[in-house]
Amino acid sequence: MFVVTEHFLSGVVNEYGEHPISTADSDCTWYSSQACRFLKLIHHPHSYFEKSIIERTIQHNE
């Protein structure tokens, strides 16, 4: 799974440039954080509280 994640993130970086990677705690698996380290990307896991605020903001702005 690490290779798939690394390949996906590498493609995103090639297309859009390097940006910090944010995930929710439940989405933060060993292979996503390992892939970010391998690609030298900043990985910021969000807490459930932060995730709920982000989701409410997105829903409010739609």
C-alpha cells in the first residue's frame, strides 16, 4: 500500500507542486505518513474536532 500511496502523492506533487498534506486522525495510516516522509512533504494530521470544523465550514460555503 505504501508504493500506491507514494505513487499517488508523487503524481499530485508533479501536477500541483509541493503543499502540506492534511489528514484526519482516522485517515492517518503508517503508509500515508511514511510516503510523506519519503517525498519530504509536510504531513499534518487533524484531530476529529478540527475535522468537524473544517467539514462544517465546507458545507456552509456550498
